[in-house]
Amino acid sequence: MCYCFDWCNWFWAWCGWCPIKNKRRNPQRVPKVKRKVMERKFRISPATLRNELENNDVYNNNYLETVLLDEFLTNLVMKEYVWQLNRQDIKCFNTEVIGNIKETLGDKLPTKINKEVLIAAIPAENNYLVRIGHRIPSSDFLKLWRNYDTDHSGYLEIKELQLLVRDFAQLVGEDVSDKDLNTALEELMSEFDVNKDGRLELEELSHLMSVEDNFMKAFCSRQYLTRKDFDRIFAHYDTDSTGYLDKEEVMALLNDILKYHESSDAHIPVPVLKEVYKEVMKACDTNNSNTIQKCELALLLTSV
């Protein structure tokens, strides 16, 4: 009798089934639900990643403190997958990203992690769209706008935006297929094309590019400018240090001055900005060089 009982136990164990507890006893078998969680891959959308970077002030400082990394990643994946996560999911995501960072920086993480390294480590679809959004001076922004607004329409249309996205993808070392390009453009337009006209205006693109705050806010309300103030203004807008302001640098200065007088942070429409630029150059470009020299800038600022 005892022998028969032992033989029965052996038989049921071999089948992986326990008749007493009525459940599988094979320790090597992983439940389907758990296996699904283990194989799950998380992808963060560019919009979510960009918003979380801005909320943590990464764009201004260009880095994230390592002590805040775990909290940052947890908030990021929870915002992308609301109500769909458990602790194991979050831990797996954080471990994956930290592992990617260590592959770049080494096993010992520094006290601060550069924004570019952080973005590259986070599994995101079309994350080169996020890298476009670094904070740039307003003059560089207008130069970029002029470069891609090839027909000088005052808008960036689909073909022009395709060039922009491809160039930035190549800049960060990513090869973009036509399918990925179309997906990236759909994401970009759904997020930034506010008036849904199928193209981006100057103001709409500025949200993608994360253009700096209005530099002239600190000076326009002053009754007089000191020599030091004047030098700071000229140096700020002379981004290529040529000793004069070219067209885009002058337009960036005028845009900031007009924004202050309009009491708005919105960019001035391109056609309006061009008309103001023409009038300013007529009055201030005394040597007809199509640039603004330091002495001519003094004439402009005193007339504002």
C-alpha cells in the first residue's frame, strides 16, 4: 500500500500536477501573466519625454542630478502608461534605462547626467524629435527658420518639415525610413500645429525648439541704457561674434523688442517682422552694408 502511494506521488509529480492541491507543482513553469510582464517593452512618446524634461528643468541646466534619476524615470513611465503599471514594471523600466546610461558613462554614474545622454538612454519612438527641443538663442532660431522656409512663405510646410526632421535625425546619428519619417511628422503636427492648417508658423515651431526667454525684457523698460547694458545686448545678438548684426540677428532683436511692447511672449508673425526690418534698415543702416554695426545699433536702441 505504501509502495503504491509512493508510485502515485511520483506519477503525478512527473505530470506536473498535484491531485491534493489541484494545481501545478512544476517550479520551472512561469505563469502566463508574469511572463507577459517580464517580456514587456516600454516606449515613451516624444511629447511625454519632452514635457517631463521641461518639468525637471533639464533644458535650462542641460543635465539631471543622478539622485533624482529614479524619481524622474518613475514619473515618466507612469505618465505614459497611466493605470497600467505595477511595481515590477516600473523597476524593469528604470533598470533598463540606468543600464543604458552605464553603457555610455561607465558603471559608476557621475553626480549629474547630461541631457543628451539621458535622452539617448530612454527607449522612445522618434526620440530625435525630443533632441530638437534644446533651448537656443532667438537669433539662431530665426536663422534655422530661414534655412528651412525655402519658399519664404512664412510657414514650414510638410516638405520643409521633412527636411528639418531628417537633418536632426542625422545629426543624432539615426537613419530614418520613409515610414518612420511619416510617423514622426504625424506626432509633430498633432502636438504643435495648434490651428490644424497642416503647416507650422513661427510661433508654433518655437514651442518645438524651446527658444530662450525674451532677452530684451530686462532693458526695454529702462529710461537709459548704460554702456555695459549696450555691450551686453550687442554681444547677445551677435551670436557668431562678427562685430555686426546680420539679417537674422537684427530680426531676432526686433522680435524681442516688439514682443515686449505688445506685452506678449508670442513671436511676431514673419510678414510683420519683415516689414519692420525693412523700415529699421532704411533708418539705421547708414553705410548700406545690409548689417547693423555697433554705432548703428545705438541709433536703433535710442529710437525705440
